[in-house]
Amino acid sequence: MGGFLVPPWFVEQEVTRGIMNTASVFWGFHLAVSAFTCAKAYRQTYHAWKRGHRTTAYIAMIWGHWATNNIYALLAWLYLWGLIPASFWLWFFNLVLWVFQSQLIVQIIINRVSLLMMVRRKVTQLKWGVFLIMALINISVFIIWIPARLQINPTWIHINNIWDRIEKGIFLAVDASLNIYFIHLVRHRLIKNGLTKYTPLFRVNVILVSLSISLDITLIGMMSMPNALVYLQFQALAYAIKLHIELNMADLIKKVVRASNHESHRLSSGIGQKSSTRGKTTTSAKVTTTTKVGTDNSNSFLASISRGANKPYRGHHTTHIELGSDDELSQQRRHPEGLSGIQKTTVITQEVHDSPLGGMDEEDERSSTASSDEREFRRHGV
């Protein structure tokens, strides 16, 4: 007899030596990937805590996904070894862990995509929209998968054989759509606007997205193995690789931004002008302007950014690229929707001096602005 709520006619699926060897390979790869992921997650957590002395949503999500995925893999391994009997509670907790896996990984991807979305309201809509889609899938699996695993009757088993592949296909579509949208944003909002420094990010993301999609396709194919539950072990490996991909993407974006900041500080010189008039005192003025990518000022943006991103510019124009920050209170007052995303900040410093000579002379002045590219990563917890 089986465990809780297992009917008398329940038949355990045979676990042959070949099936167990296959599961062992998946388990071994999972442990290796999980160890590397843990080390990388620890480094990102340490730097995030060192900056803000708080736990961000991004850090909580990566550790939550890492923990639930490892418990999920352990349960699948123990069940295939026969150390845990089939029961309602086994399948129930298996699905609870899977819900956390699926929801957290897509929200981590959305956290990356939101770095390039300029309207905060759309980011919120995307997060809740994907959450609801995944929630509907999760609920349907609870209704169908548990009765099928308990072998209540052949009808539930037949329905599950069809729906299980469909819901994995829906997850594949959601995963692919989010990653392809990110590629689209990098290509059309950054690279085509002259920011060729993001080309490595674009190329690496194409490779990693292809790997992620291939994992989803392989997972669907694993359901056709003689022991259908082997795919549970592979699913843990697939989610571990997906999490590792996201951590690597976060590191890559950070490296690109930091390299850009160092280059900007090296090449920038500012705009300065000094004038003299007889018998007057000295006054100074500072003007700060901010424009978004894709606004009416896109032409001037392209001109200035292309110069700063691709080659040295012999002028007095200082351009810094930043990822939208929560500190933009004045912009939020003017734009109730809330703006974020890649933007350009230009600082112009002008000094007017009065002199008894009455002539006009110009000299370069240094104007500096602290680049705030990393503020967005702090807000997103990277």
C-alpha cells in the first residue's frame, strides 16, 4: 500500500538501472551548477548588502529560487531511489515548490527587462500580467497533476499527459517572449541609438536565450521517457541553469555599465564659458537637463551619445548614461506615469565674471556629475 490518499490500485512506475543512471547524471550536474550559482549569488548579495545594508527584492528572489529548487531536486532524487513513498503530500509539496520555482524565475527575468523600460507603470503591468498567467497555470496543474499522479482513474492520467505538455509549452512561450523582448530593447533602444558598447550584451543574451529555450524544449521531450517522473530531476537542473544564466546576465550588465562610466569620466570635459564686464561682480549658474531615449530630443541624443560611446569627442560636452533611478522626484511630478530606463544627463556649468578690461575670453571649465548608472542596479538589487 502507498501513502496518504493513494488508492489500492496504485502501481509504482518501474525504475530501471538505465533510468536511475540518467537521473544520477542530472542530479550530479544539478549539484555542480547549484554550487557555482550559490557562490555567485553570495558575491552579489555581499555587494548589495555592502551598498545599502538591506535585502532587496532581487536578492530575496534569487535565494528563494535557489533554496526551493534544491529541495525540489532532493525530493525527486529520494523518490526515484524509493526512499520516499508516493502519497498526496509528496505530490502536493512537489507542486508548491514548483510554483515558487516558476514564479520566481520569470520575475527575475522581468527584473532584468525592466532596466530598459522607460515607463514604470508598464513595468508593473508586465509583472502582474505574467504573475496572473503563471498563477492560472499553477492552479490548473494542482487540479490535474495530483489526481493523475495518484492514479485516481485513467481519465485524469490521459488529461494530464496532454495538459502537462501544454503548460510546459506556455511556460516556454512566456520565458522566450520576455528574453526576446529584452533583446529587442537592447538592440533598438541602445545599440541603434549609437550605444555600441552594449553589442556584447546583445550577443551574449542571444546565446543564453537560445540555451534557455532549448532547456524548455528538452524538458517537454523528457516527459516521453519510460518513467515519466525522470523529468522532475531534469526540471531541477534546467531551473538551476536558468538561475545561473540570470546571475551571469546581471554581472555582464554591471560590467558594461561600469566600463561605460570609466570611459565617460576619462573623455568628458564639460561646457564652460567665462566673460568679463567692467565694474561688476561674479555670478554663476548651473543648468541640468535630462532627456529620455525615444523623446522628441532623440536626434540630439543620438548625436551626443554616439560620440561618447564610439570615439573620443574633442569638445566640451559631458554626457553620462544612467539607468533610471527612484530619485527622479521632479520628473515624476511632471510625468505622473513615472519614468525609468536608459536616459541621458547633461550638466552645463556657466560662470560670468566681471572685469575692468571689458573684453570677452573663453576657457574650459571642469563640470562633473556622479554617474548614476549603478543606481538602477541598486534599486533592482543587482
